[in-house]
Amino acid sequence: MTTPTQRSGDKLKKALKTFSELLEKHPEKSRRDLLHEVETRFDLSPKECEFLNKHFE
């Protein structure tokens, strides 16, 4: 959830940090599943999701 004082880039940074943590904690899960979890949790825009999938899938 984005608060009025939170920049859109902050949300993406938090999503990347969480994605990295999930990769370490759950190596058995696919990157695609973890990316989807992060995208949903942080309510990322389609453009942000596209960026993550392009660079981290």
C-alpha cells in the first residue's frame, strides 16, 4: 500500500528486498512464484511487475 508520503520507487525497493529475502528463505520455490507473491503483497503496477519479471525471473 502506498501512503501519500511514500514515493513509488520506495515500494519497488521494498518489493526487491522482500523478494531477495524470500529467495534465501525458500530456495525450493520458483522465482516466478516468489515474484508473483511480492507483486501482490506490494500491489505493484503492471509496469513495475514487468520490470521485475524482465530482470529477475
